[in-house]
Amino acid sequence: MGGRAERLGGIAKGDLRVDGTTLLERVVAAAGMARHRVVVGDAGATELPGDVVVVREEPPFSGPAAGVAAGVAALPPRPGVAGEDAAAGDAAADAVLLLAGDLPFVAEAIPPLLAAFVGADAARADGAMIVDETGRAQYLTAVVRRAALDDAIAAAGRLEGASMRRLVAALRLVDVALPGRATMDVDTWADARAVGATAGEADGTGDGSRSATGAAPGPTTEGAST
């Protein structure tokens, strides 16, 4: 969400492939348990499942916080919130799963993340967030109660250029320490080489000299968990 992939020479990160599958496909699949799935950004060359909604933050490239707000706005209303969809019973689930679009192994983070969320005291926590082995907060590998996220977006006001740190500042998130490759992302060609990503086609015949897999398109999915 939000960036131009300038450190990859303008190549869309979501189109990079690991084991023949694009990064965007891998992230969307990781959110497969969600009742509603939204990709914020450009789907590029990735063919998405028919249930996935694609939206864009406004203005384009205005950052991850603006992207999250755009994704949440594309979800159905919560139960009890005015709107025809809510009245018809197509209401949002209780939580939103936030995933960056450049995490090739993020599926490995979902089980511990959801377990922490389900086990958290709702009166004391608004959600859960992965923290990598260096202690760095992964704001875009998180699950947040929908009402709390809606309130945070409303309170933040104008989000153009805003950081995720600012957006979630008031949220009470349980830290979930997770070492290993689940938090590996791709910002540079060196990152891409580290995860075995390439800019080639599905058959792996692309230009291996640019091996690699943010700011790339990332889904905001909603369900038992965006």
C-alpha cells in the first residue's frame, strides 16, 4: 500500500514471484479465512479470486495508513451501524486482519496472531500485532477489533502521508513475538534474493539476474480474523 517500489526500479512488488506464485497471491491466500478481502493498490499482473475487492487510497501513493483507511472503508458496515448491508445481514465480522503486500511467508504468522487475538481480554486489548526477532513492531501483520480500528481512523483525521505508528498509537495491541521468515519483507533486490523471489513468469523463466521479492499493494481483509 502507498508506495512506488522505487528501490526495485519501479517493478511492482506484488508481481514478484516466490516458487512461481506472486507475492500478492500469497498474501491474499494467507487471508483466505476472512469473510471479506480487500486489496488496496494495483493488483498488477496478479489474477485475484472473484471475491476480492480492489480499491485505491486517495490520493494514490499516500502511505500505508491512508491505505488501511481505504481498505476498511470498502468493507461492509458493522452490525448495528447504519447502512443497508448491515440491515440485510451482510455485516462485517468483529475484526480486521491487516497484512502488507510484500510478505511472502506471512501465512506462517497467521495462526499465532489469531490465537493471541482470540485469547486476549477484549476489555484490555484492541487486537494483536506481530513483533519480529529484532523487536520491531509489524503494524501490517496485525489483527484489530473492527470498532477500535474504525475509531482510530476517525480520530486520526487526515491520513495522507501518515505512518502506521500514528494510526495505531491509541490502540492497545498485544505483542506476538515471532522469529524467523514469516516477517521477511521485500523493499530491495537484496531482500528479494534473501527470500528467493524473482521478476520472472510463473514458469520461472524470467530474468534471474533480478532475483528478488512496503508499500506494495496489501490486503485489508475482514472475517474471523481484514
